[in-house]
Amino acid sequence: MSAKIVIYLLLLFAGILTGASQYRRLSFPYRVLFFTFVYIFIKESGALILSIYFDSNLTYYRYLGIIDSLLVAWIFYLSFERNWMRQITIAASIFMVAYFCLHSLRIKEPVLGLDTDFRLIRGVILVIFALFGYFQILKSMETHPLFQLPFFWFSTGVLIFYSVSIFYWGFLSTFQQTLNGVSYFKIVRGVFEWGNYLMYLMFLISLRKDAAKAIGKA
């Protein structure tokens, strides 16, 4: 087990401990985020076991990836204050599910066992949600410091990782025939992985900020 995997699992476990210990103080969107940490921890632990005993977890990731997307979309839906943002979130989520289901039925094998084009579409949609979040945050900054807003940390985490994700999956799709053993691919993959860890670190901060906000109101 690599040091990066240990760091990742510890980060997820820290999110679970924070969410469990502060659960009563969390607003509903961040309770959903807590359960997202639980789900991701279980998913990644399962992926680790599969990689150890079966040498591959690509199909596993392929069919569980949609759940991650819907959980993040749900948190955005719960956090958005404007009705048009919520309506777009619902429509985009339905589109993601429909596209994922139709794409999964295709006979052609996806790139390296993964749904590369679905992941590109998912990345674009979630980046748009994060930008909507920034639009809402600009209004909140009039009464609250930016770095005290839990939605700022959540939206920033999503924006960073899924922006990197769009580049990564686009890169993978374009250069799939020449990637084996190429050193610069390892660099791109490393940026993608650390972007993922950074997102969950920001999710952890958003949990703590939301709980602290509840304490301030008490």
C-alpha cells in the first residue's frame, strides 16, 4: 500500500470522525457531505481490496462513479438559494444518470475500462455547479468573511478537482495509444490524484466551518 493511499484513507476517515462528532451541529447539506465521506471511504477500501486480490478495480470504479456525482450534485442542490439554480441541478443530474445508463449499455469498451467521455461530461457539469456556488457566495460575502463560509470550501474543492479531472480525462482520451510507460503521463496522473485529495481536504474544512457556524449561532 502506497503512502498516498494511506494519506487518502486517513483524510476520508478524518472526515467521518469530524462529521460523526459534529453531526447535530451540521446543517442538512453537510450531513449529506458526512455520509459522502462514509460512502467514499467504503468505496475506496473496497477498491483497495480488489486491487490487492484481483489486480483490477476498473469495472468497480466504473459503476460506482455515478453515485459520487449525484451526492455532490445533491449537496449543491440543497445549498443553492435560487430556484433556477436548483432546477438546472435537477435537469443536469437527470441528464448525467441517463447518459451514464445509455453509455454503459454500449458494446464498445470504454478507454482503459473507464467511461472517459462520461467523466468529461460529469466534470463540466460539476464545474458549472461550482461556478454557480461562487455566484451565490459573492452575495454572502456582504455579511460573512469568505473563508468562514463552508460553501466556499465545498465549491472550491469541487472546482479544483473537476477542472483537473476534465484535463486529465481529455488527455487520457486523446493520447490513450501512447501512454504506457510515458513519464509525463505519470505526472499528469499524480496531479489528478493530488487534486482529488485536495478536494476532500476542502470538504473536511467545510464540515468544520459549518459546525463552527452552528456554535456561533448558539
